[in-house]
Amino acid sequence: MTGKEGLITALIDLTNSLVEIYLANVIKPFLVLHEKFYKALNASLRALLDENAQSIPAWFTANFITYARTAFVIPCVLLIANGYTVLPALIILGTDFGDFLDGVVARFWVDRKEIEAVGANVEDVSNKDKPELKESWSVAHRSKSYGGFIDAVCDKAFVIPCWIAFMASIPDSTHLKILQYIVLWSLILTEISSGSIRFRAYYSTNGVPAPSVKGLDFSTSAVKADHIGKAKQTFEMFGSAFFILAPFRYLGLLLLAAAVPLAYESVRRKVKRRVIYVSGDVNKLDHNVLKFWKQAKGLGSKLIVGISSDDKDAVANASACESVDFVVANAPTEISKAFLDKMGVDYVLSSSTVAKISISQDLASHNCCLEMVDESTCTLVGSEKTEKSD
């Protein structure tokens, strides 16, 4: 590593450390209040929807709300460009409320469809033995995750043009003018980066959602928003609304500046390199194995499959799978920390029903071994023992 590369790495590590301190000491207490407020608001809105369930039109969906609130970017930018402040601020706050409302409406329709399906005759005898068109894993998963994907993209499609309009309307006589440009450009660049990552994640999906991870702070998806993303959205929207109101400009600037580390952290988590290792010693390469490998790939950026022999067919079959990046022939039957370090592996994923991995005693203590407990959940090996001892 050259001196310049070492300096860049040191600066990145320092930035990450400062962001972690900021998250732990500033954002964590805010998130507690944030969750309580929106939980109460969610309960109130959901009760209102349930009370009027029969009168809610079928077109009033989460995607409709998402598209509608995004369309307001046009009048909002035009108003800002023409010197208006109060009305654009109200539009921004209304759009932020719409971002929350579409999630409530989405859950309402999911529950509504489940209720309507109860008692229905799912199997149509008349269609028995007739040709039936079924979606592939990729098409089905992309369809299910479309709502979350388009919601995040539309958030950026609204705020980025607004921030560009803000920069054109900053008075020359204002204090901290350069700082305002720095904050706005920082948010614009990070949100563009985040949006690009979401596009790539959505259109390069393996067709199977990554399992949720228990016992470890482990971000499993680049498409769904986490708590940090929600807090970032709140700071950005309220900060933008206050920023264009002259008496509250510096309060808005403070909120927008508070969103910058969150935007950085959101991008950092999405691009973090994570190599997953699974066993390729299986009796039969069927859809269960393919699904397991796809889930493993969803947990990280690269997937390595280890085969404890040099069987050409086994190696070729694993190499032919789209979700597999590398195959290790003659892999050890018992995985050690030294082997993982040599291969550059961050986590080992094992499944007792598909591909069990034997690990050395010293490896379990390094918090890098994951075990599938069901089709959609995996846990950190040893986490249950730790929880009980605590």
C-alpha cells in the first residue's frame, strides 16, 4: 500500500469512527423518540383506514401515493424559483407525510388481501392439468420488492431537484453561504450514489430475498430502508422546509447538516464489502441448494462455494450458478479462521438441511459463523448462548 493509499484509508477509517460516535450519542436517542411518534401516528392512521375499509377505492394504493407525492416536485421547484417560500415548505412537509402514509396504506392492502383470501377456494378444479404460467424467482421477487424500491427512488427524485433550486435561491448576503453549498452538494452526491446502488440492487436481484439475521447487526438489503434511512429522511424533509423560510434558514441548515452523516452511513452500509462462504458438498444440485446459495449471495457482495474434492462436475456445476463468484476445490472439511483469512471470507453460512459446515472450535468465537434456522432466518452461532448467559 502506497503512502497516498494509506492516507486515504486512514481518512476513511477516521470518518467512519466519527460517524459511529455521532450515531451512538446523537442519533440513537433521537431514534427512540422518532419511533414512538411514528408508531403512534401509524396506529391512528391504520385505525382510520380499518374503520373506512369498505369505502376506500381500489386505486388508493401505496404506489399511487408515491407517484402523486413525487409529482409535486414540479410545482415545488417552480414556486422556489419564483421566490415563494411558505407554499413550497408546506408541499415538502406534505410530501414527507405522504412518504409515511404510503407505508401504512401498503400494509393495509396486504392485510386486506389476506382477509379476503380466507375461506376462498384456492384450488380451481376446472384448471387442473391445464397449462399454467408461473413467474420465475427473479420476476416474483422483483414484483414484491417494487414498492420499496420505487418509494426510495421517488424520495430522491423529489428532494434532489429541490436542493438544486435551493442553491440558486441562496442570497449573496446570507451568512455561512459556503457552508450551505457544501451541505447541499454533500446531500445531492450521497443521494445520487444511494439511488444508483438501489437501481443496481433491484435490477441485479438473485430472485430470492436475503434471510434476516438474528444476533448480529447485519444489513441484509440495498432496496429496503432501515431506521437510519428513516431518520435521514426526517432530517432532510424538515430541514428543507425550514431552509427556504428566511426566519428559520439556519435551523433548516442545521437539520440538513445533521442528515449528511446519516446519508454517508446509508451509502457506506450498502457498498460495504462482505464475502460469504458456503459448502458445495451436496448430494444433489437442486432448487433447494440454488435457493440457499442465492440467499447467501444476498447477504454479501461475493459468494464463495467450497467443495472438499476436485470433482470436475461438482466444481463446474457450482461455477455455472449465477449467484456464485468463486469456487474452492479441495476445500477443507473443517473450516478454520486461518482458512477464512486466506480466502478473504467475512462470514460462513451453514444449513443443517442443505449444506452443513463443520467449523473449528476457535472459529465460533470470532462472530463470523451464521446458521440457517428456517427458510428466511439465520442466526449468529453462539448468540443464543450469549443471550441466555446475560
